[in-house]
Amino acid sequence: MSRVVVIGATGHIGTYLVPRLVRGGHEVIAMSRGTREPYHPSPEWSSVRRITVDRDAQDADGAFGTYVASLGPDVVIDMVCFTAASAQQLVDALRQSRPLLVHCGTIWVHGPARVVPVTEDEPRTAYGEYGTGKAEIEALLHRETRAGGVPAIVLHPGHISGPGWPVITPAGNLDPGVWTALATGQPLALPDHGLGVLHHVHADDVAQAFELALQRPAAIGASFHVVADQSMTLRGLAAGVAQWFGREPKLDFVDWPEFERRAGAEHAEATREHTFRSITASIARARRELGYAPRYTTLEALRESLAWLIASEQVDVGDQPFPPGQAG
């Protein structure tokens, strides 16, 4: 049995991962800011030691890494590291004991792809604060591993989906009106002929990959994409969602100024951030080296997400019936 410290344990992935680890026989220490419970209750949480900590404050004091090391972990799973400085502090503190460090990255370490599906070996072309920060952390952790320091594995999820939170819509943003339009037969504007690509993944599939990484010593020093088996275009996603309600989508393919006018500046910028990257990520390495087998397709992950959004009255689909689907 390993002692596993999960940093950011009550978030999207941790909600599913922590119960998996408990069922796998691990001793789990769950660290979080303590501002929320896991998205879904699970009896396994009763056997978890929970620690409330403000990572930003402790990073600023130079104390966070030392605190994690003092817990005596065999494995550290870091879900909420966003800067190289924060990663360096953690690595420095763990170097003496050298637990396995599994870091949550993002497919946004890739910018616009040259070839698709993009593999983990492609040169990093990240842009923007989030993607570049994650790329810097990835490079730092792999240097550390090669130097014989803390052994690390980096997992790069796609757009994390599942019940409990708003998810990226078929328009590439978080506008709940997108779901309403597709459910009720209203026109939906999409830019670039709806050919922008999104690569979602269910949070439990990401949790599966983290659990597998703990069991694969050969994975140390490598990065892995963790996404659904296939990516989908905006127009493909829109058609899939509309079909749940017995409809064909009414899609208006418009230029970017018109899309921004209809969607609003905030939602249009989110769509731009996603579709300018249009990442299709290969999971061949994760299948081969981790044994990763995503249970959910993109549409199955989104269907479960939408069922929750409707039930929690965050999305209005009128009087349209919507039985939740099952993964398969």
C-alpha cells in the first residue's frame, strides 16, 4: 500500500480519483483549500485524511513543498500547479525522499497543430499564460527526472467533462444558451464553418489514467495525452447534441465579427481560444504504456454533463425530454 498525497483533491479529477485510490488499497491524504466538497459524495472519502491548505499563501512563504514532504508520501499527485516556480519549490522539497510525482498538465501545451493527431513528441508550441506555464512545468519535471532527482510523470488532459460543473459546449465556450438552442431548434452561430476541433475527456477517465500511472514504473520521465478516443468538430458536436432531442441542428456559419456580435465578447473569446488550437491529441502512447482505455466518448461525456446541468436548472431545454445516457 502506498501513501498518496493528492494536491487539489476535491476538484474535477480528484472527485473521481480519490475514491479509486482508496478502493485500490492506498492510504490517501487529500489536500485542498477546503472551499468545497468533492463534486459527488462517495463513501471512500470517510477513510481519507483531509488537510486544508492555501497553496498560494504557502508558496509565497516558501513552505508548501516542505509541508508536503513532511507528510511522508510515496506518491504525490499534483492537480493544481500552474507555474514553474511553484513546481520547483515542490521538487526541491521532495528531492531527498524522491516520491513519485504525477503532475496534471494540459493538451494546451500544444498550440495550433502541424500534424494530427498530435503526439507527445511534437515540439511544444504553447501560447498564453496557462499553456506556456504548463509547458514550462513539464520541461522542468522531465529535466528533474533525467538528472536523477524526483521521478515524475506528466498527464495532459483535454477539456474535462462530467456532471457537477459547466463544460465546454459544442460552440467551444461556456454559454448555456448553446445547449438551449440545440435542444429547442433555435439557430446556433458557429465560426469557421464549424470545423474547429475540441477534444473532451470525462473526469473519471482522467482519474483512470492517474491511477494507472502509479502502477507503471516504465512511464516515469514521460508525458501522456489523456482524452477521449476521438476529437470532434463543433458542427459534429452540435449535431450529436441536437439528435438527443430528436432534431437536426440549425447552424449558421458566420465570420468572426458576426460570431462575436451574436455570442458576446466573452464567449467568442473562449471559442477563439479553443478553436485556434483545434487540438486532436493521440492517446496511442497512453494506451500502450499505461493501459489507458477511455470509457466515455466525447458525446457520452457531454451527455452526462448536460443531464446534470438540466437537473440542476443551469440549462433550460424547455419541455424537451432528456433521459441521461450511459457510457459504453
